[in-house]
Amino acid sequence: MITLGTALAFGGAATAAGLAGVGSAIGVAIAGQAASGVVSEDPDKFGNVLVLQALPGTQGIYGLLIAFIIILNLGVIDGNVKDLTTFQGLAYLFAALPMGLGGLLSAIYQGKVAASGIYLTAKRPEETGKGIILTAMVETYAVLSLLISFIMVNGIKL
Amino acid sequence: MLVPMQKLTLYALKADRDALLLALQKDGSVMLEPEAGSKALPGSEKVSAQLDKTGQVLQFLVQNGAKNPLFPQKEAISYGNFLKETQEGRQLTEKLDTTASKIASLESEAAALRTQAESLDPWLKLDIPLEQLSFTETTRCHVGFLPEKELPEFQKAISGLLADMSLYELTQDGQAMVILAYEDADNDVKHLLKEHDFSEAVLPKRSGLAADVRKELLQEAEEKENRIARLKEETRESIPQKQQVELYYDQLNAAHDRLQNGGVETVSAFKVQGWVRKDRAQRVEQVVQGVTDAYQLTFADPEEGEIPPTVLENGRLVEPYESVVELYSLPKAGSVDPDMIMAPFHFIFFGMMMSDAGYGLVLTIMLYFALKKFKPTGFARQLALVIFFGGISTTLWGAMFGGWFGLEWHPLLFVPMNEPLKMLALCFGLGAIHLITGMLIKTKMLFREGDVMGAVCDQISWLIMFLGFFLMALVPGPIGKYLAWLGAGIIVLFGGRDRKGIISRLIGGLLTLYNISGYLSDLLSYSRIFALGLATGVIAMVINTVAQMLWSAGPVGIVAAILVLLAGHYFNIVINVLGAFVHSSRLQYIEFFGKFYEAGGRAFLPLALRTKYTDITK
């Protein structure tokens, strides 16, 4: 029998990994479409645009990270799933929200900035570095979401 | 350090110009600058066009299967040989250029033939030869398509006229049809056709039955395609001689650079000007002397309003970090070179963001061998060295935090995942040092410019306030509080000193105090160090956990587990090197440079032998 609390905690892990993963998928796809366009004109730029395309992918990783810590704390990895009270479970769910939502939206917008960075690379390949930095600016907020989710998850005592 | 630059002006005879430019290019320390009235040398346009052509030929070779490695091995060649234009290279370039344009025209011809053949598809059952589809003395002929929905009405209408109609295939353009009309009825027929949106078919101007013509066209297209294939085969055969074309390209490129600027000239003399490093002035003079003694050469420090190019010079350990500054923007001439102070912070932050000793070792070893093997130059070498140093830093910090390929082992300091608040405090502490260093540099710059008010009121006041906050937290007693108030007081009183009137000035001062939120967000930004470190560590744990699960599933599982470990950790290293580099650079650009840096320097691009494919040995 799994308690409602445990189920809610699973919901938290799913929120973090799922939403952030969806965001990264969309972001990487947006950047990837732009990248293919540029590579069709100049295949030599593949290396440069690949780096830019990879940037919106980190949110998915951060989401996975939070989800992993939650299921680690729940004992899923070693096979003895703990029974949580409803409030403990809710706490996990809420703790995962910043990562899920922050990851989802920041990855999509980061993908858009990455796409324009890719166009910048097409016109002025020597300025790729600046395109990368501009893209990384968006990621700041995913990093902050990750941090606060982690601190909250870490603070829940079982 | 910013290297002092001098402006060079050279007068000499036109007869010596080519030799002088050649010698200066070999030396590579003068950046010539165009001035009013300076012209490119004759022949430069031709060389430019030839250079473009050679570039296209090289690309053409790559399209036909020549290798195009990321780090090409440069072919060594002596300077003497480099000066002799390669005849083979030139001939091969011309030949390949002709082949490329031949292929292009054959391709478009073949495509046109295939389109023509396709246009015959609806008419294959037509039993009149194409050339006879025209008027006779008493009849007129219309060949084309009618929209399908117009057909029934059209049929009804035309049956009342002196005309005959036969139908062929139904296509996307409509019903294919041929209409034969008696001459007298033709005007009516034309009118009717127009009314029902009839469109004329364009048939190939050939004779014979449609089916035969189609076959003939396809055959011709195939012949052309065969010729294309043969030409491509020939091209592939010349791939082994690609080096000659590459040498030719480099030679043209050198000539192109040399011919760009011939300076201002009279009938028999010329003048060029440019920039040179102050410590190289002597050497340039010797180079000129080596060519001729009929010259006048002067060096002068930059005057007011003249902006010399920026040249950075640093010790061996700091020099690679010039690439980080270059990625942002070079410092303005006459300002400060941040490399020396930035490098240790970049080094520390990079390591903390990767924070896994195992990864650090792998990275250090990988970069060491990559540097040995590929011998990158310029920007690529600097970047590789920054990551190499980053690898060392990662190893050190990994040992501090006890991270070894995602496993915990004897941390020298503490484990960030278990003590997140301690880790955050460490990040913010380093961040505060970083920010304060930036503000101190700005203070020094302001003092040097003689702006004492600015230094005291806009920089030192904040530093006093921060010191106050720091003491409030750590030292008992009111001293911290007093210092904080002192700092805040200076800011409120003098922050708005540009404004007129006491009230407006105080309001301005209070608004300046509001900048504290900016400093706070700068400081919070350093929490990314922890978050990125966390990402590396936990993803490594995930990889290990998955591998562990697979390991217990028998022999196949063990193989899979090893694969997961190798691929997973490799992926994790790559993605985190990217993250660590980008984010530790960002902390420099936004948080650190924001405090003092004056960007907008222009690059020093001397007239030199810049080769892409060859390595010139002196």
C-alpha cells in the first residue's frame, strides 16, 4: 500500500523531471531548426551551432537532478519505498514546482535566444561567443529554480 | 597588461614598395592603416577574385569527398618556397574551376530536359507529331489544359461550334486537351476558351510523337548526367593534389593582404602609416633598413583623439585567459587589462562548478594530449589551455568536496550536497571578494584620473557600508552598525551630487542607495557555482545508480553497465565543461566587468603571413 503522501512526492519528482524535460525538448528543438538552416548554407559552422543548440538542454538535466534526489530520499533506489504523511508528500510536490515551472519556461525562451544566437553565428561567426553568453543569461533563472528546489527538498525531514 | 603602441609613418620610394611590404609582412609587427588618399596596389582586385575562386575550388573538392578535418595538419614549407607561386596549384585551380562550372551548367541542362520530358506526360497518347500541332490554311489548333469543373459546360458549348476536341490525361493543371477549330469559328472558340480558364500548354520544340520525344529527352538528360558523373570522377582523382591548391590559396591570401594598402603616393615616392608595439619599433626599423636606405621612418606616441589598437601581454599562466576577455570585447586603449586579476577567479569558479576530482583528472589528461597532438594555435590554443587549467582546478576542488566520479570519498573540506548552506556561504564569500576586487580596481582607476569625489562617494562609500554589514554579522558591538551608517550617509549625501538644489540632491542620493538591490542580485548570482556543481555531482550519481542496477542483471547487464558508465560520464563531462566555462565567464562579464571594465578596444591585426593550410618555416 502506498500512502497518499508518497504518491504526492512521486508527483513532485514527476513534475520536476517532466516539465523541465518538456521545456528542454522544446528549447532544443527550436534551436535545432535554426541550426539546420545555418548548416545547410555552411556545413563548417556545425560545431559552433551545436554548442548553442545544446544550451537549452540543461534544464532537463536539472529537472532530472531534483527528481532523482526526491526518489533517492523516498527510498525508491534501494527498493524500500517509505510511507510519507500527506503533508510530507505535499511538501515534496511544492518543493519540485520551482524546478518544473522554471525549467519548462526558461528552456523554451532560452531556445529562442539560442536560435537567434545561431543566426548571429551565421552572419558573424567570430561573434559566436557572444551568442553563447546571451543564451546563458536566460539559464540563470533555471539555475536559481534548481537551487531553491534543492534547498527545499533537502530540508524535508522524513 | 596593455602594451604601449606607437604610430609609425614611413616614407620611401615606390620602386622599393613591393620589397618593403614583403619584408614587413614577413616580420609581422606593423598594422597598416588606411588614411585619406591611400589606395590599394594595382592588381589587388585580380588577386582578390582569384582568392575567392580558389576558396570555392577547395570547397568544391570537399563536396566531392576531400577530407576537411577540424584541426588540419599544416604542411611545412620554407619561406623561400612559399614566395614562389605554385604553378601546379594555379593550373589545378583553373582546371577544377572549369570543371565545377561545367558540372553546374550540365546539371541545370539535365534538370531542364527532365522538366521538359515531364511536361509531356499528359500527352503520351497524342497520335499527332508535336511539330504538326499548329495551324493550317483552314484550321487553328489549341493545346492546353481546362479546369476539370469547367469541362461539362465547355463540352456543351463547343459542340455548337465548328470545332473538334479530343481529351487526354487528367492532370493537376486540369484536363489535357487538343482543340481543332475551323478558321472562321476560331474567334468564338478563343472566346469560349478564355471564358472557361483554358491555359495553353508549353510543349518542347521538337518533332515527333510525344512518347518518342519524351524518350529522346530523357536519354539526353541521362547522357548529361553521365558526363557529370565522369567529371566528378575526374575531380576525385585530383583530390590527392589538394595540398597544391591549399598552398596556392595561402599564397594568394598573403598577396591579397600585402596589396590591400599601398598608402599615399606621388610620382616616385609613397607614404604609409600604421601602428606598432613600442618595444618592436627598433626591429621594424632594422627590417626597413634591410631593404633600402632611401627611407624616412618615424615613431610617435598616440596623440589626443587617436585610438591605437589593443594588444594584451601577460605571463604564460595568465595569457590563455586573454581568450575569455576577447570573447567579450577587448579593453579600450589606455584602460586596464583585467586578465591578471580575472584569471585566478575564472580558475577557481570553473573548478567549483565541475567539482569532481575524477572528471578533473580525465579533463586534464584529455586536454594535455589534445594540446600535444593537434597543436592548436591562437584562440583555439588559449581556449584549450583555459579548460586544461580548469581541469586542474576541478581536480583540486573535487578533492575538497570529496567527489570522485559521483562517489563520495574523503572530502578535505565538506560535501556540498549534505551541507548546502555552508556551500552557499562559500560561494557568496568568494563572490563578495570578486565584486569588491572589481570595485577596488574602479577606485584605483578613478584616483588615477584624478576623480577623487567619484572614488570616495561612488566606490569607497559602498565598500565602507559592506564592511559595516560584514562586521555586524561577525563582530559583537556597534562598530559594524556605525560603519554601515557612515557608508550609507556618504551615499545619500553625495550620490546625487550632479543635481541642483538640496532636496533634489538628497532624493538623488536616496535613489542611489537603492542600487544596493543591484549589488545584492550580483551577489546572489554566485549561487550558480553551487547549482552547477550540484548538477555535475548528482548526474554522475544517476549514471552510477543506473549502472549499478544493470550490473546485477548478469553478463549482458555488466557489459551494458560499463557502456553506461563510459558514455554517461563522458557526456556529463562534455556538457558540464560547456556549462562551467560559460558560467564562470559570465560571472566575469556581468558581475565583475560591470564594476570597472571599459570595453571597445579594437584588435591589432598586423600585416603578417596568415596561413590556413601551410606552416612557414623561417
